[in-house]
Amino acid sequence: MEAEEVSSALAPVAAACGFLIEVSPIMRQVWAGHGAWSDPAERIADLERAVQRELVWSHRGGFGCIQLIPAALNLRPAERPGFAGYSDNTVLHALWWKQGWEEAFYTGRPPRHPASRQLTSLITVMRGEGLRLSQHDTLGVRPLVDGEAEGRLFVACLSVLAHLAGTPLQPDLSGAILCLEDVDEKPYNVEFALCQLHLAGMLRGVRGLACGFFTYSEKSEYSGPHIDAVLRAWGERLGIPVIDRLPFGHIDDHLVLPTGRAACLRVRGPQWSLELAERPRPPWLI
């Protein structure tokens, strides 16, 4: 049933981009419930088959992705595949970045509403078209530190990215605009993770921060810094522009951002823009 639902939800994307949908046999298995995963060897075998296609879409968040790192580094695709997935699949975004493969789209399960922001932005970036976001069309974003930055996007779940420090998939983010978000992370967790990235050298050369939401339940007696203050302090420390509450990641109807896409982030006072460049024709387009 789930495999058929996913195929149906992906149909508008496939029609817009011209690719055929092939569902993994793993998706036809019956799982115990939320958080269940298959044997890592089975997942690697599935990934080996998947990377022979033009585009790989991870259906769920990727719980247990960290287990796949040693074998994943030995994958040998026929060409340079693209990828779609988010959250724990930050591990695979790092793999795609390290191996120099195609863009990796930071998106959750396939969109189900034909007029959704997720579907619209997904089709736009998958077709290689440019995308411009600003205070005029994307409300609620908070500009925190002024500046201008050009670089390739690296889109990640903050806590997962921090856990890649010291692993073979620790990414070189020099020259990148880092897009970070997470769920159930309090300000001190965000500060801790950013310190870990910094101490591991992973913030060296980062040119900008485009942050999403870090949703959490705040205790009534909490008197520490707001997440905005944490992010502002890091932007000032690194001397880079910062925005916050860009609507991507673990929220309903999220924007889809592509790891690997050239972009420009501009922040000046209340004005901000994030402009994704057009790119050469992706291999999955007919």
C-alpha cells in the first residue's frame, strides 16, 4: 500500500521532469512501526541498485544512515546520480557532496498537494531552473547579520551534520552557504552543535548561514538566549551574513533546497534575498 501511495505522490514530479518511477522492493515489506529500519547490509544492497539510476529518493528520514558510511563510500554508480531526502539523510547529502555527484534535494516524503510550496519548489529546482526568495515572497524570515555571500548550498540537519565530525564523511564546507535546520533542539543544543562544527574545522571558509527552524518546547522558567541570538553571534563571529526561519526542513509544506547548487545570499537591514542560480540540464530530464 505504501509503495503505491508514494508512486502516486511522485507522479506529478515524474511527469514534470520526465523520469520513470521504480519503487524499491524494501518498500513493499511490512515494518514494525515508526523508527524501524532494515538490516544495514540490505539497505546498502538497495542503495547499490539505486545509484545506477539517474535519481535516488529516500522515502523516510533515514534513521540509521550513519551505519551505512563505510560501505557507502565504496558505491560505484554508472554516472553521477541525484538524490532526494532530508533529516538523517544529511549523511547522504555529505556522501553526494564528497563524491562530486549530482545535486541532493533536501526534501521529505513526496508532496501530496498539487499547489504546495514543496511541490512547486521541488519541480523548479529539479528542472534546473533558478529560484529567488526574498522578504517580498517568503514571509517570517528574520535577517540577523548583514552581508553578501556567493557559494554552493550545503543543506543539512544540524545535529546530524555535527555528528559527522571526525568521520570519513566530514564535509569540506569551504566556500559553501550552509543551510541548517533541526527539530526538538533547544538553543543550547544549537550552540553546542555549532561549537562542535567550529572545533572540527567544518565552519572554516563557510560564506553564509541560511537557517530554518529549530522547533522545541521551551520551559516557562527558561531565561537563556533565544536561538536568534545564538545564530546572530555565530554570524558575527564568522563575519558572514545570516538569516533565520527560512521555511525548509522539518515543517509542513517546506521549501526544497538543493545541496550543490550555486547561490547568492544578501542581507541588508530588513531586506534579504537568497537567489539560486540556473544550472545545466539535469540528466533525469527527458
